[in-house]
Amino acid sequence: MEPTAPQRRVTIVDVARHARVSVTSVSKVLRNAYGASPEMQTKVRRAIEELGYRPHAGARGLRGQTYTIGVMLPDIRNPFFPEILDGVTDSLEETDYQVFLGPGCNGEKAEARVTEAMIDRGMDGLVLVAPVSSRAHLEHVAGAVPTVVVGRHGSSPAYDTVADDDTEGAALVVRHLVGLGHRRIAHIEHHETDPTRLAEMPNARRADGYRQAMRVHGLEEFIDVISTSYSQEGGHRAARELLGRPTATRPTAVFAGADIAAMGVLDAVAEAGLSVPGDLSVAGYDNTTFAAYGPISLTSVDQCGQEMGRNAVRLLLERIADRARPSTKVILSPRLVARRSTARSAE
């Protein structure tokens, strides 16, 4: 049996002939350029659909745009980050842009590989979610391609930023727990030592917010921070350390800096034969989808990941259109969602 010959790719010339318009007119429609009437757009888009025409990405790149957006996520296992991605993809749904993902893997070398690969492939803009790279590297990336940094504080004239008011979010949790009569409130933070990241990353802002709020409520002597990682394993490890203390010094409430860490706390409490919130109130941060799941019912701070993604796209498209405009910093206001994992202190 003879092998099937590869099907010829439909070209812009084929579209022009099918629509009975000029190649220039098709090009204008594809670029959303000025001068293409509504009637012309309808004819060309109908021809594109009937022929199954797909613009060649490489050729589009040579003309200045590839209509691709790169999104770098630090950890695809953390259920909060897909919510940001949902906001990005929803905002681009009615545009010609396509989204390509790259894993940052919470490391500077991995982030450098991903961002350089995206630049090399001519992507029109990048959304970097909670990057740990130095500001110098972020500015290098933003110098090559329009960039928005999500989930990291600090600012730069080179790129736009979208972040949550993490200090206020932590204060909301402490205020809620104090209102329930808790005094011994522990916090699980993501371990960090780099001075710049300590100033700019959300985990450090949440830990600082916790400390400030404890002082505001006159509970400085009860400040209790366990440094681990924002992961289920990290939360489990921290909770075992806390639960291993004598009952008289054990916290009555735990504020985990991320829902994924709070899940590890819930596991450790169950393994110890204790209950939530009977023996320990637990609160998280991110209000991820599983936090609302009935058997879990986790009190958490909602920083609206989808809204972060939508703002990131808005800023990115504005910067693609005008590379010279001043950088913008968007700070979103968090809200506390109280559920069954927190209750009045038994003390």
C-alpha cells in the first residue's frame, strides 16, 4: 500500500482566492489592522473556517507577533496556581492569543531555562507567577519581552506586578482566631533566607503580617513560627512538631500560610488521633477549591486567583501595545472565608 502523501498546507493565497479578496485584505483581517470593513472580515473569516486555514506561527513571528503568551507556574501541584491560569485563559478567550505553560519548579536555574526558551520562541508576552529569580533577571526578561509578575511584591520600571495584600490577609486570620478566644496561635511559613525574596515574596509578607497582628492583639509572647515549605509534606512536618509539644504549650490554633500546607496539618492531626476543630483550629491561605469541600471545610483567605490572572492579562496586553508606558502595580484586597475548621477555643 502506497504511503499517503502529506496534505498540502492551506496558505493565505488560498484564503484570498476562496474569499475573492486580495492577499493584503486577508492579512489585514488576520492582524486586526485598520481598513478591513465588517463585510470583509466576515468573508475572510468564513473562508478561513471553510478551508481550515491556520497561520504559520513562525511567519507571524517574522512579521512581529506570534500571538502566544507564556505563563510560568512555580508548582503545578499547588491547587492555587491553576486558578490564576483560569483567569489568564478566560481573559484571552475572545482574542487570537494562545497560552503556553512552563514549569518554574521553584528554582532560579529552572526559571531561567523556561523564560529564555519562551523568549527564544518569540512569545509576545510573559506572565511569571511567584518567580524566585533575582530582580536583575526579571528585569532582563522584561527588557526582552513584555512581562507581568504575579504574586510577588516590590516594583520595577521594567515590568508590571499583580499581588495580594498578604500582610492584611494574615491579619484577617489572626483577628478571626483571636475573636474565637485563641491565644496560642502558631504560624507555618515557607522557609526563606534570601534578603530580596524576604522583602518581596508573599510567604514572607504573610509571616510578617502574622507577627504584626499578634502584637496588635497583645499576644507577642505567643508568637510561634515554624519554617518549612508550602507543601502538604511541609505542613505535615510542621504540625507533627507542634503536636509533639506538651499539651500546656501546644497551640490551640494553626495558621498555615497556604492551603496546601494546611492539608498536611489536617493529616497530622488525624494521625495523632485528634480532631479539627475540637483539639486544634486550622486556617489556611488561598481559598483553593478543596477548601470548600464539605469533609475539609477549611477556613482560608481568598486572594482571588482568577482576578489576579485577569489583571495580569489586562496589564500585559496594555504593555504589548505600548512598551514605553509607566509600570503598574496592582494590589488586591483579600477576604477571609470562615468554615468549620476553626471554632472557639476550649480554654
